[in-house]
Amino acid sequence: MTDSLFSCLIENPLQCTVVVNNVEHQVPAQLSVAGALLYLGHRQVRQHSVSGEARAPFCHMGVCFECLVTINKGQQQRACLQQVMPNMRIDTVTKELTQ
């Protein structure tokens, strides 16, 4: 059963073009938006409204609300509940922190 969960990343996956923060990328089409952001190396997608602390996808099932992003101009969308679609525009709320 586990093999099927990750086969989209191993066996020449069907690619999908998405635009993240105005930069075009190719990602496996079977991924959620949260999965695609992690696949592309985005370690944070927003900042905590009070502390400013970096936040990132956590539960990947729509419970924690840590993965809120703008998808096709729709603000406050849970990235873990949306599958990537061709030419989808994804905007994170924060700029990536330098490591």
C-alpha cells in the first residue's frame, strides 16, 4: 500500500505547471498544493499573525490550518486540501527565510 502513495514521485510522474510567487515550476500532478510547496523546497508558507513566527504545512489533512495560502487569488485556502492543477497560481504570505 505504501508504494502507491509515493509512486508519483518515483516513476516518471505526470508533470503539472504551477506558478508559485510569480515563478513557474513543474511539479508531479498528483500532489496537493502543500505537497508541491514542500517538493519545491518551500519551508514556510505564512507567518503567525501575532508572533511573526514562520509557519508551514503540518497535519496535511485540513485540521491545523497552518498551510494557508492564496490559490488563484482566493485567500486563506488550505494548501493540503487542494490538488495542483495546470497553471494554478499559488502565493505564499511570506518570503522564504534565508538559512
